Amino acid sequence: MSDLYSQAGDQWIGMALQQRHMGTTEQALQAYDGAFKRFAETAHSVPLHQEMRKSYTDLSECPPVDTTVATKLKAQRAFSAGMSVYSWHAQTFLLPADFQQFERTYKARPRTRWLTKEPQHNRGEGVRMLNSLEEIRPGVGGPAPAILVQQYIGPPLLVDGFKFHYRYYALLDNPPALQGQPRKGLALFVFPRAPLRFSTARYSTDAEGWAQKNAHVTNSDANKNAVTDYCDINPWQHRTLHGGLEYAARTEPAKAAMLASRKVVGSSYRVLSRAFGKAARMWDRPLPSMPDGVQLERSDEAEYCHAVYGVDLALDDQANVWLVEIQIKPQMDCSCPQDEKVKDGMLVAMLRHDERILSEGVLPPQLEDMDTLAAAAELEVAKPEGEAELVRLPLVQYDEDEARDTARRFNHTYTF
């Protein structure tokens, strides 16, 4: 791991995270101070700030999560191995292994829409709308290598007739032991300002609309060149969740109640808490005993967790929140100037979090109620640029109420 830190694009970031991991508090604090000074002194250097953000996210590592829920394939096996278990994750199949099961489902629900994803691609690449079973039948048109087939989250909530998704940056942290104390345990934090991205073709489910990829894929890279003045006109200039919801409420008053930011944020936090709660259970799973009765212990390396994730979420037309995917080491480049402010704010908030944990040795208090957490997030979003703090979320397990909710949302969402 030391070699990885030394190769970081920004040496102050690499040094800070390395010293934090090693538990050398004084050296780590000095490195964090150096990173803050470098960041402040280069306020107008977009490439350097991108390099600092990229160094921080690229040095993310949390083995129990990275091997269970991060990336498309791992999330599919964690949340939806063939049949939907979680009410906030679309039913997903891994082909060719699940083809027979998918074929039965496809034929039993002819009105359900599906899309395919190539797990090795990001940024909207490798996503196709599925038109027929023959396109993916093994030995006919694919799949080789493996692909995911996922139910289309829809009907989607539209703004000006366009689809959108939004991303929360989550930090999963197991702070290092200080002065001989035990580690504090796994904790989940989220940056309260969420980037939002629109498609560039109006949504339609007729044959022509279904074939138009830019009506369904919302990633910036897939859309930024499809519209002149992409960053400066409606709706695309609204680059954050709160800004997009406020714009939608103004232009479509009938949707204002369901798009109340506190409601959407609270529901989003609920999904994040449950998604990462799945990984936390894997983390807490006891190690097996040896044949002679000796209990294995985790090494400091095995317990290390300090990782940033990009969590993509979407809303259906009833404002239900759906998890699209969890991405490890999320990209830190920007398509619009507005994006720089959000991502720079995220980096500052996370550096400040790390520094505070090191200097004070305590985690912020844990709130369980999502409405209270959403209210706290609203206060952070209202702060000036660069001053928003991370919000700590609980790691929640799947419960009976959610199990009942699964059937209701499943029936509503996928037949259109």
C-alpha cells in the first residue's frame, strides 16, 4: 500500500492518507495542513484541483465493501441476484449465467422494459435498450463477455420532459486507532451537495424514443456534446439535486409536493444507509476458528477502510428513490464549471473530516431519524461554497417494512 501512496498524483494527499493509515497522528496532521494550504493557494488552478480530487478518490480502499457492493457486478450479486430483494434496487440478471431465469421473467412480463449494461464500462458506455430476447441469447448475439440485464426504472420522474439521475459522494471510514486505542468501527458519511445530470433527448417509450439512447442515459459524458450551451441553459445548467428540484417545482407546480427536497433527501439517505449496511454486515462477520480452536484476528491492513464512492440514484414518477449503482473511485473530472464547485467542496469536506478525526479522536454523533438527517443536510447545503460538512448516516439493515414495500413498488414501477 505504501507504493500506492507514493505514486499519488498529489503528494500532499498521498502523504496525508498514508500517515493517517499508519496511525502517525502528528505527521498526518502536518500533511493535511500542507494539502489545505496547497488547495487554497491554487484556487484558480482547475487541473491541479482535479489532480488533488483524483488522488484522494484513487487512494480509496475498503476491501469488505469493494468486494461486495461496489461496481455493477458486485452490486448485482449483493442486491438483486436474479430476483429483486430490495425495494430500492432494480431486478437484475447476470448473463449468461442467469439467462434461463431471465428468459422466464421476460416472457412472463411482456410489458416490462429492460436495458443491458457492460460491467467493464462507465459513463454511459456499454448501455443499450433491449428490444428482443434474441439480442442477448447465448450462442446467437451474446453475451460474451458477461453482461447485466436490468429492469428499466420507470416510468421515470421527468423535468421538462427529460430524465435525470443524481449522485451522492459517500465516505466509508474506519478511523485508525490512536494512542493504543481500538479502531472506532465502520462509519458512513455523505457530502450533502449531490450533482444532478439530465438526458438530452426527451423521454418517450414509442419505438423511436426507445431507440434514442440520449433519452435514457443521463451521464454527462454521453450528453454534453448533444446540446449547444449545455452548461448554460435549462434544464442542464441545474447541476445539483437541490437546484434541479427547485427548478422543477417552479416550472411544474403540480410536482412540487413530491419534489420537496427534504423528502427526496431523506429517502435517498435511507437507500444509502441500507446499501452500505449490507457491506457492514459482511465487515462484521466473525472470522472462522482454526481446527485447534484458535480464533483468527484481523490485521490492521484487513481492518483498513477509508473509501469514497459515487452512489447514483434515480426517481420514478412517484418520487421513489432507486439505487442505480455504487461506483468505487468515482471520476473527478468535470463537464461544466458548476461541477468544479461541488467536487472541490466535497474534497474540502472530506479532508476536514479526516483532520478532525485525527485531532479530536472522536466521531460525530450518530442520528438515526432520516427526517432529522435531511434537515441537517439542508443546513449544510445552505452554507457558502466550501463550508458544507459531511453528514453521518446510520448503517441500517433490511427490515420487514421494507420487505412489504418491495411488492408495492415492484408492481408500480415496471409495467409501462
